[in-house]
Amino acid sequence: MSIRLRWIAATTLYAVSLGTAAGAQTDAGQPVIAARMAYNDAIAKRDPVGMRAVLSPTFHMVLGRSSQTHGADQAMSRMQASFATDSLFRCVRTPDQVDMNAAWGLAQESGHWRCRYAGVPAGAPEGTATGTYNAKWQRDTGGAWRLQAEIFTTLDCVGPSTACARPEAVPASSGSLPEATGSSAAAVRAARRWYNAAMLRADADGIMALYTPDFHAIFGRGTHIEGVDAARADWEADFRTTGPAACNRQTDSVTVNEAWGLAHERGHWTCRNAVNGGVSTPSGVYFAKWERDVTARWRVQAEVYTTLQCLGSPAGCQPPEPVAAFVPGPRGP
């Protein structure tokens, strides 16, 4: 299926700006905020069933230092390992804004986070990390909101914990990219424009040059692409069948951890698709994590898209696949 078709999902848009999570009880995004608070509470209680109930089966996470987990089971294993090895470990995520597609049960959450960790070696002062995040949610068949994806970017980390170790260096791109000039935020914006231009000229090589080796994408209808080989095959198939991509992504904000070479981008997008003789125009919001490679070029590690509106042909505006309600097993998730 075309990458562009994966962005299609829905018809109704709500934007919920939050002064504080506690003050948003009457807003359209309150059920998502409540699910976030329940997840925070389950982490604080080290409750595996409570945590697992919030995660969709295909949940994907990019952590603050850029390591990734694939699937809810792997994410839970990592969380439980943190509990077992770190008596102080706790993370709190605080939502700042929720953008919703109520009709099809999709939402994107923007927020900030804070974690604490035991010092390393044992007995050293504890560490504290803070940063920004985005999350994609989907309402399941039982009406509960479940996490499809989270991307965290560490902006500050204090203490001797291993959580404060700089991420591994990203190797140079195998393709040709322009030199990064100006501030890091400006360079990320320029890289996004390069990405848009590569789509318009149906340049799979140009797009691949921007991806890190562990690139991961989640599209509007929940489909995942893992790795550059899968991404290349998908783009090339898309270009063969429909030609240059009539899509545009516009950066709204870029937040940078200069010392670690990390950047967190938030933006909005629109596409124009021809499906079965009809034309549809899906649009929505996205978030992406960028890493600066050893040549100082900014590369995309992960992107998550949420479709908030789709106009035109019904054939091109199909809802996402449903997520089954969570049912715990006799011994937990």
C-alpha cells in the first residue's frame, strides 16, 4: 500500500491547549489526558498490568537517548528491567497539548517529561533527565485510549547515571546531503525542506540519504515502516505507481539538545491522493526525532504521523484498522 494512503485516517479535528493537565477536565482531549495520568500512576506503582493496558500491541517507543523498542512486549520487558536494576527509577510525562480526531479515535499528544535514576556506580548521587515528547494514541474497540507510539528527546541530564551518557554517534550518510548551515534548528528546518523537495522529484535516494540506519515511521492509519531497506522499497513502489509525492510537511517547532546532537520536530502536513479515480486530501500533524551525524548533517531517526482530517473521495479516506480492547491474562498482560 502507498505511503501516502497510510496517512489517511479521519475527518474531525480538535486542538486542545492545556495550561495544566488538571485544569483540562472539560476539554475534548480529557480522555487522552486521563489515560496519560493512569500510565504515570502505573509507572509510579510499578504495576505491569496497568502499564500494559495503556499500550497497543504494536506500540513503538524512541527513548530520550534514541534507543528504540518494538512492540508492547519489548517495551514492558525494558520497563521491568529498569525497575529491577534501579530502585529510584520513575518517570512522569505531562501533556501540554492534545490534537484529536474524535470521529476515528486518533490523537496526538505533545508534552514534557522528567525521570530520575539511581547513580552509577551504586551509591553515587541520583541522576535526573528532562525533555520533550510526543505520543500517538488510538481509541480501542472497548473505548479505552491506547498508546501507538511515543518519541522522547532528552534536553537536559544531570548526574552520573548511565541515562546521562551521550547517545552513540550516527555514521555518515551513504548519500549526498547539503551541508548544515546556520543554527541547528535552522538546519533541521532546511533538512525538512530538502525532504519535501526529494518527494516532489520522486528521489528515493535523496530521501534515504536523510534516514538514520535505524529509521522507523508510523503513518496516519497506524502502519509501521522499520529500517531504511523497507522504507526504500515502499517509496520506490509508491513512485512507480503514482509518481512524485504530492505531500508537504511544514515544521512548526524544533527543540534542540545541542550537546547530544538531538532535535525534536513538530509540524503539520497535507497530501493530495488519487484513489480509484477519486481525489482525497488528508492532512494532520506529525512529530519527528532527528540526530546529527558525524559529518554534522541532520538525519531523521523516527517520524510519526496522525491524520486529523480527510476531504474528498471516500475511497481515499478510510479509517484506521481497529485496536482490540485489552484483556489481561490470568498472570497479567
